[in-house]
Amino acid sequence: MNSPFHVLDSHGKRIALCEPWPVQVCRVCAALLANGVSTGDRVLAWLPRGWEEAALCQATAALGAVWVSVPRRSSPGQISALVEDAEPAIAICGKGETSRLGPGPWLEWSDLLSAGESAPECCPCKPLSTGLAALCYTSGSTGQPKGVMVTHENLEGAHERIEAYLQHTPHDRLLSLMPLSSPWGLLQWRMARRVGAAIVLPPAVAMASELVRTIRAAGVTGLAALPPTWIALVDYLDSRHETLPDLRYVTTSGGALPRRILDRFPAVFPRTEIWMTYGLTEAFRTTVLPAREFATRKGSLGRPCPGVRIEIIRPDGTAAAPGETGELVHLGRCVTLGYWRQPELTRHTFSVRPGHEAVLGNGPVHYSGDRVRRDHDGYLWFEGRDDELIKTGGHRVSATLIEEALSAIPGVTHAVVGGVPDEALGQRIVAAIELSADSPNAVAGVRTTLRHTLSSHQQPSELHLWPGTMPLNANGKLNRPEILAWLLASVAAKNA
């Protein structure tokens, strides 16, 4: 049963709805029905973050339709490709946007609402508890969008796992940084509705200074974010000797954070529970490091959440022993259905591979591509990704390891490492780095520092300074394909 809840703007003021939330959702349900939407249809949204998008999402679930939200950072070409792939029955956008969005069944929000003016006081539709709930598009490491098929069971299971440790109450105010195109964004609104907490909308410009202003003005108690946001926010607070002591908790996901950022978390977030988690769009919210263990196991992915099974598989298909590195494989209820209309890729990633049956059995699985080790106490530690290994001079070098070493250097905000063909070595290591605005000359000391932190075969042969701020992809993570393409082009131009 959903409790009354409310939505706050970035200044902490309650957004006044013309009707109570349940009535708003019923009206949107009626509008969707009037436009021919039925069970199993895809409902696509290109809307700014706000109560309108959330009401459309809830109404979609109430009709048994499938939610598809287009990330706001998407380019026109990406939007067109996503619409073509999802084949929605209806696509909702804001005022005046239909002309620039390309082909599709586009309808402006105001026109949709006008079709639901005769909505009943109580919506007759009941949300499904089984079946496909959403297509969450993720670019992954390849840059090619894939629609992950998320079920209602996936969302409910993740909700239970998160609430077991975050334990939201009606007094919480959750900053909605995660978009409704992601499982975490969907779960935040669900958690707020169920306990009667408040959702706080993010500022229009997600600069660190604006985020700090919103957190303070709205009295935010819960903050979830991706690595680029954490790096910018912690650097901002630390450089100004400011803190955010009123946060009840912060929770991380979406990739590893530089050690220098983790070390400063307790200082900038005093009296705050720090929950480190792991998961992918394909299998989300699967591990957690308890806040009480952050200080002693900083950087660990934690252990599997209750009800989640994780195996670490060696290349020969056997289970990795404690201390050994292998590929992390998810099993059970956390695993999604696979990739929308991509059967070959789904079979490769979600089916038990030959020779692995003795360890994994025959149930649903997800091969993460993440190389992880489990220590003797059962805690997981991220070592890198299979598709980011660089083979140089007979060594297998982790790009992640070098990126972490670079990001630990004061003044280096982000780093992306790749390999280029080399006749003698096989591959040569190169790196792109972004420097903070207050450390424009930090590159001079990078080489010296790396000689003390990395082995000789791990040293980048070239460092290329990224002009400005590194781009993010549609899901708010570093756009690795774009950065690597620029890096390889820069290397080629330098050596031409």
C-alpha cells in the first residue's frame, strides 16, 4: 500500500499538484487507455525530471505496460535509434519538442492529459506483480545501447534488499539524481511512495555548488550518485572546507571511486552512514558494504545481499578460491531477462557456458565481465574488467588499475586508459587525463608519482590532457568510447 508522499523542488518547496497524487495517476491511466495503450505495450518518455514523468511511469505499471524512459543526455540520433528499437505504442514529450525528436508516435504531455479529463476518481487498474516492467537502456562498455528487460520481480527484490539496510521513513527526503531510465531511479520513487518520504528534484544545472545548495535548502537526508558526481561533490566540499552533516546516508554505485575520494568521505559527510554497493543494470543492487565497516574495508564491494548468489569463476570454469581473481557471475532473482530483441547477446551473457554447469547449475545467470576477488572473510574486491585488459610486453595489465593510480594523484579529476598497437610490445599503454580547474599544471608531477606507484610495465607511454571536462554518456557515467576514440586519434596525430 502506497503512503502519501510529496515532491519538492530544488529549493525545498513542495510542488503543488492540482489534484492528489492517486487522482493524477488515474488521470494519466485514462489518457493512456484513450490512446490505445494496453498490457505489454511500450510507453516511452522524453520528459524532464519531475512529477509528470513519475506519474506517467506509475500509470504505465498500473496498466501492465512497459516503461521506457529516454536519458536526457541522449543525442537526436540516439533517441531515434531507441524509439526504433523499443517500438513504443506512444511516446510522450514536453511542449514544442515533437518537431526535433524524429519519427515516432510522439504526443506532448499537455495533449496526453487532455485525453484523460474524464478519469474516474479511483483507477480500476492494478499494477502487475510479474512480467516485464521496463526497458532500461545501457551503453555498457561498447557504447551500443542495449535495452535491459527488467521485471516486476527484479524491482521488488531490489526494493526489499535496499530497504533492509537503508530503512527509509516518512522523515526522509531523497534527492532524485538517478533518472527514471535506470533501475535506481525507478526504485527511489517507489521507496518514497511506499513509506511516505519526499522526493527532491535536482537543480537544473547539476554543478557541485548547485547540488550542495539543493541538499541544504531541501534538507536532503538520502543521496545516491554515480562516480563523476561523487568526485565533483567531494572535491568541491573539501576545497572549501565545507561539510554536509545533515545527510542521514550516502550510497555509491556505478563503478569504482578513487581512493583519495573515499578517504575524504567521512570528513565531508560527518554523522552520515556510508553504504557502498555494487550492481549492474542487468543485475542490480546485489552487494553491499555495511556502513559500520566502511572505515576498515574501504573500497570493497561488500558481500552479497540476502537472497543474492554470486560466484567467482576462473577461465577454466572452476570456482575461484579466496584471494584468486575471476569473473563475477550473478545468479537468481536479481538477474533480469536479458537484452530486448538481442537473442544472441542474451544467450552469450545470460546462459550458463559450457563447462560451468558444475559451479553454476542451469538457472538464470548473468556474466558481469567484471574481474573480482573474494577475500578470506567473504568480501568482494573489484580488480577490473575483462574488456579493459591491455596485453603489453607479455603482461596482462588492468586499465582500471592504472586509472585508479592516475585518479589518486592530486589535481587529476578523471583518467581513461587504453592500449594502442605496438610492433614490439603487442600493445602500448596510453592515457587521457582531466585536470581540475585549480590544478592546471598538475601534469608535471604525474610521471614522477606514477614511477613510485606502478611497475615499469604499467607505465603509460603517453599522457594526453583532455581539453575541458570529460563527457558523460546518457546514463551519467564517463563516456569511455568517446574518450578512447579521442585518445587514439590524439596518439595517431602525435606519432604521424
